[in-house]
Amino acid sequence: MKLAQLRIMIYQLPMMYGLLIVNTWGIVLPHEVNFPYWQGVTCPLLLTAFCLIRIFSWLRLARTQVSAHQAASVLRSTRRLAWLFSIVFTTWSLSLMPHGDEAFKLHVAFYMAITVIGVIFCLMHVLSAAFTVTAIVNGALVTTFLVSGNDVFQAVAIDTSLVSVAMLIVSFTHFRNFADLVATQSENRRLANIDSLTNLPNRRAFFDALDLHFENAAARGHRLAVGLVDLDGFKSVNDIHGHSAGDQVLAEASARLAAACMSATVLARLGGDEFGLVVTGDCSDSRLALFGRDIADVFRDPVIIGDSSVRLGATIGFSTYPHSSRNKADLFEAADYALYEGKRRARGSVTVFSQAHRNAIIRESQIAQALRSPDLDNELSVAFQPIVSLDESRTVGFEALARWHSATLGTVAPGEFIPAAERSGIINDMTLVLFSKALACATQWPARIGLSFNLSAHDFADERVVEGLAQRILESGIDPARLDFEITETAMAQDFEQVRNAAEEFRSLGCGLSVDDFGTGYSSLSYLCKLPLSRLKIDRTFVSGLKEGTTAFTVVRTLLSLSRQMMLECVIEGVETATELQTVASLGATLVQGYYCSRPMDAGAIASYLASERPAVRA
């Protein structure tokens, strides 16, 4: 409110002081020979000088950034000056009356009344000052004329009183409307910067705050950190429990975050299940890592919604100024990259952007550029890793693995170029190219040999890709029952409805559908019931060093039992030693894949591999 008043006064007060200067000389100049020098020259000059000083003061204030506290101080000064200036102005004006006839006195009265009306208009946004000026100036004028005994003067006094009262009533009404408007605008600004679900600052407020704190940190040479928090497992809440329950979970999650982020300068909801932090003060990497762990720890306890409970996690990415970023945009993007790396590497982790990440971004930029090569289709190839049946002691299928030898970068690992292709938006075209190459190889294999092909969440989400895959299957003439499409748990949880639609289309063709890396994601077991699956693939992290009595041993045994009860095939990935093979076989595994059976091979090596295959992979 104070700032709004001051913004208007900055333009109105110079006009008021200009009016006072004009009116002062308007009454003096026509009658200057009638006044003593001090009344006709000295006093007007002093009043003019004072008014000019105030005009320049207000004009200078118009170019200054003023806080609410400073605005309140200026308003208080204006009210005090209203008392002082009204008394001085009235005393000088009334002191002129003895020096003229009745016509001159009416001139003085007209001058005082008109001036007060102008002042009321200019001060209507500081109502107390307008009342002060009116009471002192017109009060003195009306009193003087009422006791004069002159009927005309008394009529002028009464008329001046009525006009002044009317003007004050209009000013009061205007000020009340102005105050309501300012309150409404203030509320609108608040609502525009607040997330209605969580009552946290929203994305706009976050970036406004980031601008302010970044400028302050840059000016003072201080450190500043930006953090991004992403809730792990929230997507499945909406899919399983509905959006109303999802809103309840978000509200509870926000409350927990707010309690954990007391040391953060700003906590905002950026959208969906992503939150932003601005951290000042101690922004060392070790402090941010501890802070991030405190945030992650608030989700140790499940969130209760009705009769159900939901377990969430939090992955956090931080970046710091000036250590890792030099400008605002880069600071936020670096935090986003750190968050992405954290989610890719280990959900529930805290990642602080470092020089290693900067080098990775440069590498990814080079990869992204190389992926735009017009000869990319010829640079891409497919390797195949056998899937072995322990019951038959022979290979029953191959998993297609993407390979890329760039003309500029040389051989690039799939772990590098596939995420880069996803981010650059060319993963869908790449999928179709690789599938065509894999399909061409599979048509040359014996009819009993199947082909497993990995699809990303982007592939399932694009109907064009699903249709393209189906078209290539039909055109190849291969039996669709030999094909198996793989999707990870994490990708499955990103857009479950689209995944289910695509899965049903593949199954209607006769293809199989596998959940890859099962047991490592955040999906719900209910997904297994809702999707037309044919196979589970247990991730290699459970197999490495597998021993009886360990948690991994129990997990593998449970997943194998689960697959049997659901009548799903189950492939154990990452079998690299004879001991691991014997262990999984003792648990009832029938399909295995890993370096112990065979490393990935080129398409040209498959025929000789199958021809030379012997029952050497018995447990």
C-alpha cells in the first residue's frame, strides 16, 4: 500500500508544488507595490525556493528503487511537512490582507481556496495530509471571513467550507477505492506467485527470487546454490489412486519439504512433482550434500492417503554460483543436469554439479552433434547376446544391443549415445533404424530362435513409432511370436496408459512383452497385472556375487516364484560365473543371459555360434 501511494505521489507532488509557485506569484505580482519588500519579494522567493527543492527531490525519487520501509518514511515526512507548510503559507497569505481593499481580500481568498482545492487533488492518496492542509488553510480563511462582519466575506467563507467538505468527501471515496484496488492487485500478485495446491511459491516466484538473489550474490561476491527436488514414485500414485489422491500426496510432500528446508532461502513448487530451492549462506558441496540428505530423509515414512500408504523418495540436484555456473540460466540448467544424473544413476541420491558434469555436458554436446550426421543410419549397427535355456542347454533367442561407430567420435558406448538421442529427440528414428537392422538379421536365423528388442519410454509414447514397428514386422514376414519387446520398470511408470495401449497392440500381433531390469525401478506390482506381459528379466545387480542367505538370494527366489505363479517366463541377466549359474539354476531359473554364456556378438558370428553350440551351459 505504501509503495502504491508513493508511486502516484511521485508524479502528483511536483505538480502541487508547481501550482503553489504559480499561485504565489499570481497574487503578488499584480499588487507588488502595495507590500513591504519582505512580504512581496522575500517571502515569495523563499516559498518558491522551498517548492523547487521539493520538486527536484520528488523527481529524483522517481529514478530511485524504494523499499516499502523507505516509502513509509517518505509518507511520514510528507505528513509533517503538510503541517509546517500549511501554517507558513496561511500566515503569509493572511498577512497580505491589511495591504489592500476588499477586492484584494477577495483575491487572496480566491487564491487560498483554489490552491487548497489543487492541493486536495494532489494529496488525495495521502488523505491525512490533505485533511491537514484543508483544516489549517481553509480553517484560518473561513474563520477570518466569518468574523469580518462583511456579508459577502461571510458568504464566501460558507461557500468555501462547503466546497472543501465536498472535495474531502470525494477524496475520501477515491482513496477508499484506491485502497481496495491496491489490496486486490496485491492479492492478485500473491495468487499469481503462489501454488494453490501447496501454498508454496510457484515457478514464476521462484525465478523472480532467483533473479534477486543472484544479483545480490554477484554484487557482493557471495556463493549461491540452486537445488531441484524430484519426487520418486509419484507418477504411480496418480495412475493407481487417481489425481485427487495425488493432490493429497503432493500437499503432504510439500509440507514435509517445507519443514526440511528451513535453511533454504526459497522453496517453490515448479510444477508436477518437481520443487526448486534457492540456498544462500553456506553453499559448500559438503553442506549441500548434507542438506540434500535431510530432504531425502523426510520421505522415509510413507504418506497416508485414506486406507492406503504411499512410499515416495526424493532425488536432488544442486548447482552453485560461481563455482559451477556463471549466470542465472546456466545455474538452473546445471542443477537440472545434476538432478537428471542423480535419477539416472541412483534415485534417492543427492548430486552436486561438478567439473566432471561440465565435461560430460561437453561430451554429450559432441555426441548430440554427431548424432545429426546424415550418415547416422550406416554408422549404427546391432550386436546380439544369447539368451540360453537351461532346460534345453542351448540358445533360444538373442537380445539386440545398439552399437554406434561415429565417423568423428569413433566407437560410442550405448550408455552415452542412447540418453543423448532421447534428449535430442531422435531416439524414435534411431529405434526404427535399429529394429529394421535387427529384424533383417533375425529372418536369417532358425525359426526356433527369438529376438528381444529394447524400447525406451519415448518409443512407447509415440504412436508413430509403435505403428512403424508393427509395419516392419508385417513386411518382414517373420513370425511375431519370435519377437519380444523389452521396457524398463522406470519407463513403464512414466506414462502407463500409453505403455499399456502400445503393449496391447504388440500382443495383438503375437509379439511378447518383457519388463527389463525388473526389481530396480519404482513401479507398482499392480502394473504386472494390468499389462499383457510374457516375460520378466531380473536385473544383474541381484545376481552379482549371489550367495545363499543374502538379501539378493531371497529377492531372486521370490521373483522367480512370482513369475511362475503368474505364468511368465523369467530371464536372469548378468550371469558371469559358473557359481552364479549353479545358484540361479538351484532356485529354478530356466532362462539365463550373461558373459558366462556368451558376450555380445556381431550378426555375422551368429551362424557359426549356433552351429558350434554344444550343451556346455548345464548347471
